[in-house]
Amino acid sequence: MKIKLAVFGLICAGVGAASLIAWGSEKNEPLAAETLELATLMHAKLASSQKITEGLVTKDFDLIRKGAEELRRVTSATKWYSHNDPVFLQYRAELGRNADKLIRVADEKDLDAAAYTYTASLTTCIACHEYSRDVLHVPARRNPRAVQPIPDTDEEPATSAQPAR
């Protein structure tokens, strides 16, 4: 009985180890070079968008301009030319025009126009990603180095905004 139990334990351990190895290799599978380059461009686009957002909420026109210039460089990157689909190319061109307009309205210090143009840019990004995912069937892959969300906790914040009694 002890031998059967030991053999059963070894089999379970072997199956468990094989499962972990398979799971680990699947999780750490390197992205193809082209996919990684495109993911890098998308994260650069996200970083430039975050600068624009920060500039809008702080009324920092230099930061809006800097984010828009970066966004313009991302839209001009040759890696985006890999899709010759006319709808995809239209979205890409529209995002570039919005980046140019953001640069112009930042120079004019027009916060309302910058906010409106940024909203149009964001709408273009969402529509293009929807089209790429649903029509072109471009797989959406998460970058393992992407920013992680802040974890939720059950603890109350140290400084509560509750009214005094």
C-alpha cells in the first residue's frame, strides 16, 4: 500500500511539474518581433496620450504640445504601414491630422479646442482598434511590461471625507 501511495504521489508530482512547465512556457512565450514592435508603438501612443491628458487637466500647453508631437511621430512610424487596408490607413491619417491640430491649438493656448481635439483623437483610436480587432482580425496582445492597475483593498483611506458629527 505504501509503495502504491508513493508511486501515486510521484505521478501527481510529475503531472503537476509538467503542467507548471507548460503553463510557464506559454506565459513567457516571446512575442514575434513585428508584434513586439507594434505593441511598443501602441504603448508609445498611450504614453503620449497620457501627457496630453495631464497637460489638459493642468492647463500646461507645453506638455500638450509635447504629447501631440510624440503622437505625431508615432503615427508617422513606418511599422504602421504594414496594413494597406484603406479604412485602417484613413484612421491612421485622421490620428495624424488630430496630432497636428493639437500642436497648433496648444501653441494658440486654446484649452477648449485642445480638449475637443483630444477627444476626437481618442475616439479615432477606439474606432481603429475596434476595426483592427473585429474586421482585420489583428490579435490584441497585452504587453507583460504594461502598467498594472492599483489593487483594490477593503481598508478605509487614512483621510476620510466623511462629515464630522
